[in-house]
Amino acid sequence: GACLHCETSEDGILISLKCCSDDANLLLPILGWMIQKPHINEKDITIEKTLTIEALKRQREDPFYIAFDGWRQLAFGEGPYGHDPLGSIKDLHLMGLKELMPITDSIRKKHKVLVISGSYPNGLEEKINKMEPFDVLVKPAPSFPSTAKSSSTYLEKNKSNLSLNFEKTSQIIMMLGKPTIGYAHSDSIYLQLLSCYLGRGMSSRLFIELRETHGVAYDVGVYHPMRQYRSPFVIHLSTSEDKSILALELLQRIIKDSSENLLSTEELKHVKAKYRGSIDHIRQTVSQKAERKAHLLGLKLDSNLDQLNLNKIEQITSEDILKSAKKYLLQPILSLCGPEKTVLKTSKYWGKF
């Protein structure tokens, strides 16, 4: 009755195991064997390569994916943040058992975290101690530094801030934003609040202005994931060909306004409430709580960082958020995807508003 799930991200691998407490003594050592002595053969590699390549090809059918792929390549170059976590089709074709085995060796030597959530039977800790060393979370973890250096200077070296992607679609996709800072940075909480203000829910600034007021967007939001180093802060939207220039003008206006004007007292109160709700949403179940703590500890962050941030936002002011918007959101990168004629026409207005 166990549920086993594996998720790969730019910063690591997360393996989740859900089972009855009575089965934990039997199943948990198997989880350790998967990391210590993985069984890999050429037949399995061939199957997985084929499935992964097919998944990457399917993603290329989505104009949102194409636009974001163009954006991150411009922002991050050839590093791990510059392409899909699944890899690239070119590299996958070259990968075999010879290339994978050194990776499994390096994983065994790297920082690993084991988080157990829920009730577990007697004797489980003894079995864990016999497994390969983990940082086991059975009590609050120590605090880690609140700053993290950048993993890339690619954007500073690459002066281009526009990516054009031509596809025969009936809409235009826009991705506008910048690589910012890692989740450990002390300013990260300000950008998280700004993300809530701009893109979370039907009362967000982007939804109200782009959909309700001007009717230029089918879909709009903010992508600001949890990353160890330079987390993207990207506004994304889809619009019709005839409204693409207006949509671009409004996007640039919103970015400029967010870096020049303070949030009102009511807006700040609303944003903080949204942030509290977002934290509660990702910590509803036992498995969600375990995965969240594993993610935080995997990035060498305090396992109680969410609660620390919830306490911190009470003292955060509109001036703090405005200062971060000025520091991190100005001079963004734009990626466009859609019919060639409209993309080229729209791109001529980039930076002119």
C-alpha cells in the first residue's frame, strides 16, 4: 500500500515514500538502497531515455513552455537553471550507463536529508542508523546563513534582453522578468510578498488590470519558484495578436509602477493575508509537511523558515517591498512566442513605453 514518487528539480532530487506505519521498518531501508546501491541496467536506461525525450518533445508543443525556455536560456545560459530539469534532448541521446554511474557516486557523497512525518513504529531509528548517513530531522534543525551567493553571472555577460520565438499559434505568449536571488537571501521574503501582490488570485494587480480592466489577457500570473541561487521572477501572460502591443505596454507600466509607488495600508494587509494562505496551502497534509521540510533542509535552510517568515512579515512595511522591487525587477528580460509577423511587430515596442 505504499506510494513512491520521485521529483527532479534544478537544485536536487526529492524521493517521497508514503506508507502505513507498520510497513515503515520494511520499506524505509529499500529507500536507502535506491540511493546507496541503485540497480541500473542498459535496458532500463533506454526506456527512461525514450520516455524523457518524448516528454520534452511534448512540452515543445506548448507555446508557454517555448517562451519560458527562451527566457531562461537568455537569463542563465548553459547552467542547470538554463534548461528543463529533465535535461536536453541532445545530452540525453549521449547518456548511458557509463555516464550515469559517476552521478550515483556523487549523490552518495552529497548533502542528503531524511524527513519523517507522522507516526512510526519502534525500531525505525535503529534501521535508519544502519543506512547511509542522512541529516535526519526528528527535531528542529539548526539555523543556516540567511544569504546565498549567485550561481551565475551569465546575464551580466550576455547583454541581450529579448528572446523571439516564432510559432504558428493563435495567441502571443509573453514572459517578462529577471533572475533575482536565492530563497536563503534575507530579501527573498519581500519578493514573495510582491509575487502575491502582482499575481496571486483574482484580486491580484495583474488580473485586475490585464483581464478585468483592459481585457488583454487570457491567462496571467507570476512565476517565482523556490531556488537555491538565482530564482526567476517572471510575469507570464497570453494575449491575442491584436492586443499584444497594449499588453506589453501594460506589463511595463505595472513593473515601473511597482518600483515607484508604495502599497497602500489596505493592499499591504491583503498581501500579507495571501502569503499566510499560500504557506498554509502547501502544508495541509502530513506528506506536504514532510516534503516542504525536506526541500528547505535540502537547500540548507532552517526547517522552520516558513514560520520565521510568517513572524517576520508582521514587521514588513511597504517601503521594504518597494525597495526590493527597485533593486530586483528593473531592466527585465522579455521573451515572446507566437506568429512571426506579430512577434516582430510587438518586439519593436519593447522598452519604448
